[in-house]
Amino acid sequence: MTEKTIFKRILDGEIPANIVYETDNVLAFHDVAPQAPVHVVIIPKKEISKLSDSTNDDTQLLGELLQAAREIARSFSVDESGFRVVINNGQAASQTVFHLHVHLLGGREFTWPPG
């Protein structure tokens, strides 16, 4: 049996999280190591290891993740000033938790290209 990811443990209520958004399919919470004044992690409740493991059956769910990002950006008033949405896919892209997740970052200016 594989060990639960930290995000699965949050979904199962084993680890507390500062939840800012929730629907039937999506959960979002403040990142414990924020990289910007607004840093929210958005996860699907369905366990998908990484974006490249998603299937065509996940199309609606993937859209819901981006809609959640839009709504959360509005709720933190960074929708007009600007925000960044990041999905790391795989170890070489710095994915450390293998449960698909979206980082929403805002509240400061960002540079390009990212690190």
C-alpha cells in the first residue's frame, strides 16, 4: 500500500488546513510556506498524481481547478492587479507532492522567466 500524500491526509481530515475554498470536487487552502502574500494551493478531491496522469475523463475537473483559481483570486482582490497560476508536473519541475495541485500566487510583482 502506498503512503497517503499530505494532500490526501488533508482531504481525509487527518491534518488541519486553513481552507479558503471548497466544492464537491475541489479544495483550496493557504500554503504552509507561502512564496507571495497570497499563496493558495488548489487540489482536486480526486487523486491524480500529476497533470500528465490526467485523462480526457478529467477535462471538467481540470476546468474546475482553473475556475477555482479565478474565484479565489477575486476573493483575495488580486484578480485585477495580477496573479500567477502554477502547476509543477514531475520531479524535474519541482513537484514535491504527487497529488495534482495548482498554486495561486498574488499580492506582489513577479518576474519572467520564473526560476
